[in-house]
Amino acid sequence: MSVMEDEQISLARQTPLDQIDVSRAELFEQDSWRPWFARLRNEAPVHYLADSVNGPFWSVTSHELIKAVDSNHQAFSSAQGVSILDQVSEEGGIDNFISMDPPEHDQQRRVVAPSTAPSNLANLEPLIRERVIDILENLPVGETFNWVDRVSIELTARMLATLFDFPYEDRRKLVRWSDVTTDVPQVTGKADTEESLAMRQAELQACAQAFYELWFERAAQPPKFDLISMLAHAEVTKNMHENPRLFLGNVLLLIVGGNDTTRNSISGGVIALNENPAEYQKLRDNPGLIPNMVAEIIRWQTPVIHMRRQALVDTRLGDKTIRAGDKVVMWYLSGNRDESVFDGADEFRIDRPNARAHVSFGFGIHRCMGNRLAEMQLRVLWEEIMQRFHKIELAGPVERLPNNFIRGIANVPVILHRK
């Protein structure tokens, strides 16, 4: 155990319970969040913090109670946004269907859901495999490079371009717009400046402009099977472009949803196997474990750290009463380390029998629409990795992002060793 880990354990024990703030972005940048959530799970799985940079909020940290909140949209609404960041109400804010309750949520989600239906995934798998092979075959062997940039981001960008039928040569813009969307002070802990605000607005305006052009192009053509065409031709969403907040909000939702889970799980899997060499050997001995390992990577990494709801009525949760109007934050990262569900929950086990019990994709009506696509990309990637490389060796310190919403990874320096 490192000195920093010892210090965090001591701090987590000594801090008065009512002052514990698990939304501090530095906990995730330093990867020092474990003892803080462990204490809340043990002593206050429904925990109230009266004051923070994000105002007062309830933290829900146990697996069971997270599922209880996530599946009860009658009592816990998404309409005020899904991150701890309060919804922006002034001009320039955004709306999207994940920040809606039924029936609007269900109607809009139903339009784009076919893009990740099993039949379409079967058609996408050969293309994903082709692109994975192209990426892996062009990686340098025996020299250090950033796995995040060359593999995690590149594969995700290619897949996003396919789903949107976005200009392939501009695919990295999609990743950049995803990053800008979640790079806000309330989740990163960074100070906002006029310069950073102007940059963010300029990037989002560029995103909106690019997708308005695609929208009018697709609306004028016969329906196709990309996400923009689906939205432009569906009865319930065909006028979405007339509401700029809703238009940009739904575009960004689909970009972020398609980017962050896959991208950071690709990076997290390499870190996990390097930190657990016995599991890496287990994978070499039995590549048939890859599908289960994918679920364990997603549990262990938990790419989306939290989701937020707002209580619509006074509700009893655990041994606490949550009042109507209160902000409630479900910490998926904590739920996935709940020892009452996952034996040795902080351990990475590629053959964990209940790995799929994780809550990384959410639970209930808001469960991630693209979960099967994310799993398929990870499975295909690791199948092709194991065909080529004996080891992806971690070659330096991992750089994580300060962010309490997306468990982002900026740099994973590696060296490849061929079989």
C-alpha cells in the first residue's frame, strides 16, 4: 500500500461523517476514492452533504439502493439533469432525452434504439473487427506510446463516425466535442475562465453547426440507418432541430454515450491486467474468458462515476427520508465495489461469476442504450489483441483526469510484446 493510500484511508476515517464530500474531482484524478466510498457504504449508504461546490446533495452508495433509485422514476426524476452539475436554465443550456421522464424519454429513446439492436450489431461486428485489426497492425512494437491516443480514442472515434455516418476524416472532432461537454468546473474541480468558457462555447457551436448540416442533408434523403437519419425521419423527433437546446443536447448525449464507456474501458482493461499479472496469465491460458472479462473490466473501471436524480416526493430510502426537491446522486463506482454483492470487490477477477451484476450501465428505463455495442467492441478488441501480443506492458505512470462524472484516463504509456 502506498503512502498516499495510507493517508487517504486515515483522512477518510478521521473526517466527520457529515463533512465527507465524494464529489471532489481530485479523488478521481488521484484514484484515491476507495476509502471514502467504503466508509459511506458501511456507515451511511444514504448520506446527506449540506454544503458543497455543487450545493447540498444525497449520496447513494450501496448496490441495492442505487438500483432502488434508478428503477423508481416515479419518485426520482431525471428532468433536472443526470450529473451533479445543476441544469443550466439560461440561453445556451441543453436538453436531451436522458434528462427526461416518461413518456417523452421513452418516445425519443425508441427512435434511436434500433441502431444498437442485436440485428444491427451482427452487421457491425465485421466492420469493428476490420478497424480493430487495422489499428493494432499499425501500432509500434517495442517502443513506448500512449495506448489512450493510439487505440482507445482512435477505435472510439471510428465507431462514432460509423454510427453517425459522420465524415470519417473528421472523426476525432467527435471525441473532442465529447471531452468538451464533460469539461465543466462542477465536475472537474478546475476554475472556469473567460478563455475556457469561450473555447467551450466555440467548440459546441462548431458541433451544432456540423450536425445541423448533416441533419438537413439526411432529412432530404431517403431514411438510412445512421443515428441522425433516424432522428430526422422519425415522427416524434423530426422537428427536433427547431429546438436548439434539444437538438444539441441529444447530439451530445449520443456522442458522449458512444465515447466514454468504450474509450475508458479499453484503457482501464490494460491497467487492470498490468496491476493483476495472475489474471493476465489466466487470460493467456484461457482466451475464452474474454466475454466475462469484458464485463469485469466495465465493473472495475466504471466509466460513468455517477448519475443524478431529483426527488419528486418525500421518499424513504434506507433509513433516511429524502424530501421532495432534494438532489440525489447514485455513485455507480461505489455500487460496483459493494462487498455485499461482489466478493473481494476491489479485486480484478476476469472469471468473476457475477461480473455482469455491475451497475455501470445504470438500471431501469435509463439503462445505457449502447451497452451491447460497448461490450462487443471490447470483446473484439481483446480477441484480436490476444492473437497478436503476449503482453501490453505498462511503461510508466497512468495519467487520470480530474472529473467526478466520467472516470477518464488521459495517458497509459505502454510497450507491446508480440507473441
